[in-house]
Amino acid sequence: MIETRLLSSRYEVDSAGTHDYHTGCPPDFRAIEHALKRGYDLNALRARPVVAADFSRFDFILTMDRQNLFHLKTFSPALSEVKPKLLLDYSSKFPGADVPDPYYGGDREFELALTMIEDGCRGLIDFLDRAAGQV
């Protein structure tokens, strides 16, 4: 979405996990397949764990669910100004909801998760655009 809206020069996006189970591995083939249907190529992504430096590198650290939010809040450096939030706090259709884990379901669960993530991302980008207009 950042690329589509020509915002790559303004925003850096990265992905990391709260655990290091799959460090160095590509996303699940089902995630790649469903994302490709919507025009997102995840093939170059590799899993990495969140590190303390992320809290100084990024202005926003967003989670898919409350369990990850809890883990990140306990991991966050005490003096960090960046406080983790739920991605769907920026959603218009699913505000404050958890993105359900699609890995235990099927196609429907992956599609729902992507729909929720897209809505949260749209809301976040709109929020950032509004904030940039006020500076």
C-alpha cells in the first residue's frame, strides 16, 4: 500500500515476530499465495525477531493481536518513546480487534486476516497523511 500510494520515500515498513521460531524462513506458502492474489509479493520476506533497536529505529510498532502486544510491551525498553499498539486501532471496520491467526484454518481465515490487515493499514496510512499535513 505504501508503494501503491507512492509513499516509499517517506515510510519504511518492516516485519518482525515476538518469538524467533522461524528466523530466516520465508512466510508460510498460504500467506504468500493469498497475498499474491491481492497484489502483494511476500516472497522476499524472511522472518526475524523483534530487537531492542526496533524501538529507536521505528516511530510505530504495531501488533496483530493482544498477545503480541503484551509481549512487546514487556520487551520494550523502559525509556522508549515508542509504545506498541494494535494495528487494528487504526481500522475503520475492525477497531481494536485482534487479527485472527489464520494458520489453523483455511482459505477463509487467510482472506479474513488479509482484509483486516488491509483495513488497518489503510487507516494507519490515512492517519500518517493527516499528521504530515499538520506539521
